[in-house]
Amino acid sequence: MSVALQDIIGFLPLTEALRTVASGVPNPFPADLFNVAPKNRIIGDRAKYIRIGGERRTSSIATYGSPSRRRTLKEIGDAKVRMLHTFEEIQIDPLVMLQLQSFEKYQQDQGMEWLQYQLDEAAKRTVNTRIISTASTLRHGAIYYDATGQLLPNSSGAARTIDFNVPATHKDQCNGNISASWALDTTDILGDLRNLRQYAKQETGLEFDTALYGINLPRYIQQNPTTQSYLSRNSGMNDYILQSGEIPTGFGGVKNWIPVYTSFFESDDAGTVSEIWDDDLMVLIPSISQPDKMTWWGMFEGSFPVPKTIDIQRDPMGAQNAYETMFGMFSYAIPGHNPPGYTIHYGDVWLPGLRNEKAIFMADVAF
């Protein structure tokens, strides 16, 4: 059988790698939600903080010269905090190890690129987990995961729940402050926002300044006669919503309107896409920056002991010095011998901390 010379000496050129699916999950949420203050870095995975109320009563009127009246003291409570924790590993096989040790640049590059890709993807998974757990906290006031530790988009199939105890009066129609469905042309949307602002001040004294909204809200605002009239008198806002299809800054007295309906993640290894945000959901939150002791949100980081060496030590104190404490995300590699290679361990210790459960409002605006 004859074979063409080109088939013997020819070659196929390699093109650059093609990523068919973008890595990472969308993060449309305010960046301040993910900042970790030094005071929120905790040794281990458990902590407790003190909860104090504010005095909002008035003093009692008394007859001049009469005895003083004894008042009841304000209660002081506490809240226990336990971090979420991930801990995974990836195996580096002997072939990659040999490539990395090779004197041939092509072999080294091949090994380095493969290893860097795996490390980048592991880091992405860790960051994805923080984003989705934060989104779930804002969406549900809770974080759900199944028996295998996989985060869930809602409570269906949950084996464990971290519930921040947001009151029922801060969900759905928010104690009647969503007066009617925003899908109806007759609903006073601006009036509902004023009522919610009043209710928020009564509940905590905090004013919300940001609305995180689902995909249907711009349409409800555009088709409502009252808001149409409002927008027609604010040309900048009107132009913005017409050109972008999104709700403009300052609409209805709310400083920031942020579309978060792009939030999703793959909830299993089969690539099932799970959306986090409901189409008719509006979550109202205050500014992250607040006066002392009024901070309603905090991203917490716990700590984990990471080995610096695997050498055998003669005494316990020597063994203790073989570890260092890492806060939040961590990783380390351990060489193996059966077969040769090494294992990369990585993980995180963290918690999206909704410290004041009355600070947010999860409004279903169409019902």
C-alpha cells in the first residue's frame, strides 16, 4: 500500500487553546460586600459577637420635685457565628512532574501551562463559592447545601441550612408595603418605595440606598403611567432606561439600582445551570459603610493550619512550628511516592455575615 510522502513527513500545526465556556460565575453584586475587615478575621471557624439595641423611647414626664422613676434596662444579647469551610484536592501525576523537571523548554512549558490551568480553575471554584453563598444570603436570607456539600439555588433538597432569620415581614410584600403587583399599571410604585423607606427607618434606623433587582423590574417601571410621568420630567433618567433597558441611578429616591439577574452557577458536575435571582425580586440594602456598631453586614474569614514542611519532628512543639495559620483562602502541596507525584490541597474558611437580619428587604413585586 502506497503512502504519500506528505503523510509521512507532514504535521498539523497547533493553534492556541480555545475556551468554550467562560470560567467563573458572574458577580454583579457591590464589591464592598466581599471586603474583609481585620476585625472579622477569626481564629478557627467559630466566634460570637454582642448584639445591643438602641434606645428609641422617650423619657417619662414627671412632676417637678417628685421621686425619679426607675426604667427597665435595654437587653444585651449575643449571636454565634460559624464559618463555612471548603477543602478539596487535585492530583498532579508523574507525567506532569517529569515535564516540569525536563531540560526541554517545550516539555516544561507544556507542564507549566497544564498546571497553571488547573490551579486557576481551582481558585475560580473557591471564588465562585464565595460569590454564590453571598448571593444566596441576599436572596433568601439563608444558604442551602445538600448532603455532599454542594451549594443549592434554593431550599429544595437541602440537607443543611444556614439561616440568618430574616423576619417574614421583610420578605414577599414586606408587611404590606408592596401595596399591589408592580405588573399592574395602576400600582403606585413610587409610593411603595416611599413606604418601604419609612418602614426601614422604623425597623432599624438604617436607610437603604441600593436595590438589587430581577429582570422584570425595568419593564414594570417602563409600562407604569405614574413612573412614565416621573421619568418624562427627568430626561437623564428617561434616556438611560430607554438606551440601556435598566433602572437609572436615583430612581424613586434609591441611590443605586443594580441588575443582578445574571447571577447563576452550575449546581452539579453535569453542568446544570441554576439561577439565583427571581425575575420579580427586589432586595433593598443599606450602605455597607455605617457608624460604629451599626454595621449590618460583614464578610468573615476563619483560619486554617497550613503545613510548611512534612519533616518528622522529635517533639510536639517542633511539630507545631511546621504549620502556619492562614485566614480565608489557602492552599499547599504534598509530595507522594505511590505513585510519584504530588497532591495540591486548597480551600476556604469564610461566611457572608448578615449581622442585622432586619436591615434588608426581600420584596416580591409581582404576585
